[in-house]
Amino acid sequence: MLFCFPGSDAISALAEPVAADSVESLVAWMQAHSIDLCVAGEESYLVQGEGLANLCSKAGIPCWGPPKESAQLEASKEFAKNFLLRNAIPTARASACDSLPEALAAIADEYPTVLKFDGLAAGKGVAVCPDAASAGEFLDAVFTQRRFGDGRVLVEQCLSGPEISVFAAVVDDSYLIFTPARDYKRIGEGDRGPNTGGMGAVASRQLVPPEILAQIDALIVQPTVAGLRREGLPYRGFLYFGIMLTPSGPQVIEYNCRFGDPECQAVMPLVHGDLAGFCLAGAQGQLRPDLLTFDQGWSVCVILASAGYPETSHSGDLIGGLDACGDARVYHSGTRQTAAGQWETNGGRVLAVVAGGTTRATAVERAHAAAGHIHFAGLQRRHDIGILHFT
Ligand code: AMP
Ligand code: GLY
């Protein structure tokens, strides 16, 4: 049996929603129902209250996802930056600032600059600012309007180069690197316009040359896992490395304590074997690479977003064509079902359409063809997902 929390109309077809209203009541429910394994998906639960994994541990429920103290790697940009520096892992220079004048002093008129709110902000807390006006706007949103709540700002050196997302399944001091992916973060084709939660992804073992992956492993993944151990930060779960391949080598942009979205949707069809068994064994302290195999091909995920995204979103637009996608996978995100059983939009990123192939070209062609069958008023999608490689 599969259960989910908080659940949605679409996931109800696969998993039964749990009637809980907090992490505490969720864990109490899991304990009462002798749940074998909790897979933590979304980051906020890891740091809410005592933390999902911490509560599971007390209740004796194996949890695939790290405890609150380790999830600070995602929840606090400042914590992550200090961890990176302590462990000599390549990353951009940065300073943490408490106020608008302090941040302006740290920028010291060096543009472009990168400003990061030090907390969870659902992908909206980072601004790459080309000039003083855009920096002023972001700092005003943080320090004057308090749009993200209380918190400091990290003023970070702006790096350049292609971005790549690497995931490792970490079990104490061992880990397994999954298929790398690339996220397309900007709303517009050609990587233009504002950042979004991700407009698509491409994944393949062939995406990154083996020598670069080996470098990422040696300079970033291995020292991160060793650093967690040394600093007494327990970790059993997926760890995501957002990496920029700069002219002076790979550097860490961010950690996430989970799989990436939309990278996960692209990577998963390439993973075969017993993933649930892999996560259960991992949560119990055993890394079991023998339970999985990785497809050598390509996978492309195209996101369909609603009108107004990313500034706003539009709900209530009827979705058509869901049955016409052939063997492409369609993952629901911002959708809901009407009383009459029709699907409609219910959020910014509405659906993810995923298809694969042995070559990049076939995966691209199939994913875009399938995405083209779906329609709703105001639909936005990028037509260059999987095609535009590194910019
Ligand atoms: P983050 O939420 O930290 O991943 O940042 C969101 C996006 O901002 C990243 O995917 C990059 O495109 C960009 N970004 C973050 N940090 C930097 C940096 N130091 N230099 C250049 N771009 C960055
Ligand atoms: N794709 C980046 C993230 O999931 O945060």
C-alpha cells in the first residue's frame, strides 16, 4: 500500500492521502499504521517543528530523507556556504548581510551580483542582478517588504558557465551518483526572462563527459559526504548538487536535500529496478546499488505552465489532450479535478510531460510531440527543452 501527504486529486489514483494536518500528526498516523518506510519529498517538512526524519527516528520508522540539522544544507544558504568553505569545496565567494546598507556595501558596485535570501523561499529567493536597480529591488523586497519573512541575505560572487544537477543517494559514509540532469530555469526560450521553479529538464548518463563527472565526484560529492560525517550531520536520502561548470572548474551553487524538480521527472524513467527497496535499505543504513540499473539513453521533461507564470498563476482552465500523449509519462503538479471529472489548472507549473529515447534527438522529438497534444487556455511551454544545451 502507498500513502501520500498532503496529496492531490491526481496522486489519489496511486496513493491514498493521509488525514493529517502537521508533521507530528503525520508521524503519529504512520506509527499507528505500522508504515514500513517514509520517503520525504518536499524540503519544508524536513525542517518543520522537530523535523520529519527526526520524528520518524523517534517513532522507529525508517525515513529516506535527512534530519533537521542536516537539512540546513538546503534550508539555510548561509549554513550551506559555511559548510562548503569549512570543507574546502569549490563555491562562489559570499558574505552574509543583515541590512540593506550592509548588503550594498558588500556588493561594492560590482555587477552582476547574486543575492540570496537565507531561507526557504520556494525557488524565489535568488536574484542574479545585472545592475544596481535590480539589486535595489530585491533588497527592498527582502529588507523593507519582508516578502520572505525574517532572514539575512547572502551577497555572492556571480559565476558563469553551464549548470548541471547531480544527485547522490547518500547513506552515511557511502553514496551512489544517479543520472545527471540539466534544469531549464528561465521562463523563456533561449534561457531568457525570469527564473522559475524549472520549465523542463534533460537527463542522461551522456550529458556530462565522464572526466567532468569524475572531477565533480572527487572535488564535490566525496568531500561533501566526508564533511557530513566529520561534522556529525547524519544523512540518509537524496542529496542534490546544483553545480556550475566554470572556466576554473565545477563549483557548487546550491544543495537540495531531496531530488530536484523537474530533474526527478526526467531522471526517474531512466532508473530501473527496485527503487522502493533501495530507499528502504538506505533508510536502514545499507546502500544497495545492486537493486538499481541505469538506462544509458536520454530523457526529456517538458513543463506546461499556466497563464501568468512565474509572476502569478491561473487556476480553473480546463485541460484537454491528456489521453493523447501515447507512451509519454505525464506527471501532475498544479492540477485538480472538477466535480464532473475533468482536469483543470490549479497552480503555476501544471504538468510535466516526459519521454525518452536512445538518442537525445528522439527523446526531444517524443517529449515535445507528446506535450503538443495537451492544451489549456494560456498554456506556456518552452520549445527548446532538451535542444538548447549549455548556455
Ligand atoms: P539557487 O536557488 O541557489 O540554485 O539559485 C538559482 C539560480 O540562480 C541558479 O540555478 C543559477 O542559475 C543562479 N545562480 C545562483 N548562484 C549563482 C552564482 N553564484 N553565480 C551565477 N548564477 C547563480
Ligand atoms: N531544480 C531545482 C530544484 O529542485 O530546486
